[in-house]
Amino acid sequence: MRMELPDLTGKVAVITGASRGLGAGLAKDFLARGMKVALSARSPQPFEDGEHVLTRQFDVSDPKAMAEFSSAAVAQFGQIDLWINNAGIIHPVVKARDLDGPALYQSLDVNVLGVLYGSQNFVRHVESRSGEGVLLNISSGAAYSGMSGWAAYCMGKASVDRLTETFQLEEAEHGVRCYSVAPGIIDTDMQAQIRDCKEEVFPNVAQFHEYKAQDLYNTVRHVAKHLLQMAFAPSARPDTVSARIPAEKG
Ligand SMILES: NC(=O)c1ccc[n+]([C@@H]2O[C@H](COP(=O)([O-])OP(=O)(O)OC[C@H]3O[C@@H](n4cnc5c(N)ncnc54)[C@H](OP(=O)(O)O)[C@@H]3O)[C@@H](O)[C@H]2O)c1
């Protein structure tokens, strides 16, 4: 079904994890639609700061830096309409029995706590102003079922789904609509890291080489269109908080 997007000129979106991959692609797509974007990642983002763009470098697991970023976005743009917690990491890819130490904590810090901190700032912002705001937390198919070698990633993304459902229950009355969205597979650095995994720790690796060989990826354009429809096209609102973007090909 074709769902038209309203004119999005001037709408403001925050995107974390915008130095490359899906986040940078979404930012480019949104800017081309006349939107304004506040972007973050640890490394520089491929956009110049200006009237329509604010960039910041920080780790999403730093709650103080996240709060400063949110305040800077509101100071520059007046309000935030859409907040996308997109920053995420796949590693460590090891058996669950061997999960331990800094790599495990970093995975949960980024994939779970980073999403929590971003969501907290956004819902406080929406409550402080009039009108609706949309929170999109980028999840994964890994939230729906376990995958050998991906225990850290699976538990992080499953947590994102439950966390987002909880925000929806608590914040709907303040005008926030929340979705946790599995975007399908997109050919980013994360997919290259997955294909580099050894079969001993990630037995499904051949399947990911096959995705590459057959180019079964969702384009960023496809993902962007679906995310924007969820946020701004009333007829495209998912029935559930945890939602999946349909495969574009295959
Ligand atoms: N690609 C896929 O097929 C796929 C499938 C399902 C779900 N996803 C999800 O989609 C999202 C984007 O993934 P991607 O494929 O675009 O990955 P990517 O190419 O590896 O990009 C990840 C982004 O997250 C940022 N990031 C990582 N750790 C960070 C930290 N501690 N603090 C701040 N930013 C951090 C990275 O920037 P810096 O390194 O510069 O900080 C980068 O901009 C992730 O949540 C991922 O789990 C991807």
C-alpha cells in the first residue's frame, strides 16, 4: 500500500550513530527532504554544522554528554520532533559461556544504556513543550530469537524492545509515540564485521555471505521511508510498539 508522507520541511530529527552506515544515510535522506538534523557519534560525522545541521562527538553511554547534546539540539532548533536512537555495536561475538569483561559491558552500555539515556532526554523534552514527539529505537531481528555467538547483541536488542514498550506505557499521556524498529539487513560496516566473524564463534556466517552475494539488503532509502511513515503518516502507524521494516528485496 502506498502511504504518502506529509511535507516534512523544517521537522527536526535527532539521530545517534550518524558517522556512517544507517545513521549517516538517514541524515542525508532527511536533509534532502528539507528536515533539520542533530547528529552524534564518537567520530566526526560527514556533515557540516550550519542552520540545518548540528553535530556532536560523544559516547552514547555517557549520560551527561547525552543531556548536553539534547539541550544543544533544542537550543539550536527550538524543538525536536523525532528522536532516533540508532548507535549500536555487534561485538563481542563469542559464545554466551565466554561473555565477560569490558567488551560485554561496552555492548550493554551502547546497545541498552545509550538507548535509555537518549530516550530519557527526548521524553523529558516532549513533556516540556506542547504537541507530539516520536521516539524510534533501532532494534534488530536479533531481538526476536537467539543466534549462536550473538548473545550480547541479542540480549541488548531484546532489552531495547522491552524498554521501548515501557516508555510507550509511561509517556503516551505526555504526547510521545514510541517504536522499537528492526530495520532489516543493510550493507554497512556492521555487516562487514559480521561477515568477518569466524564460523567457530558465529555458525551462521555463511548466510551473511549469501546476503552479500545476492545483494539482499534493504537500502537506506527504503528504511528511511518506513521510519518517516511510522513517525509522520498516520495511516502507517504500526499496531505494535516493536515493529519490523519489510524486506525490500528477495
Ligand atoms: N546493518 C544492519 O544490517 C543492521 C541490521 C539490524 C539492526 N541494525 C542496527 O542499526 C543500527 C545502525 O547500524 P549500522 O549497520 O549502521 O552500524 P555501523 O555502520 O557500524 O554504524 C554504527 C554507528 O554507531 C556509532 N556508535 C557505535 N558505538 C558508539 C558509541 N559508543 N557512542 C556513540 N556512537 C556509537 C558509530 O559511530 P562511532 O564509531 O563514530 O562512534 C556509527 O556511526 C545499529 O543499532 C544496529 O544494531 C543494523
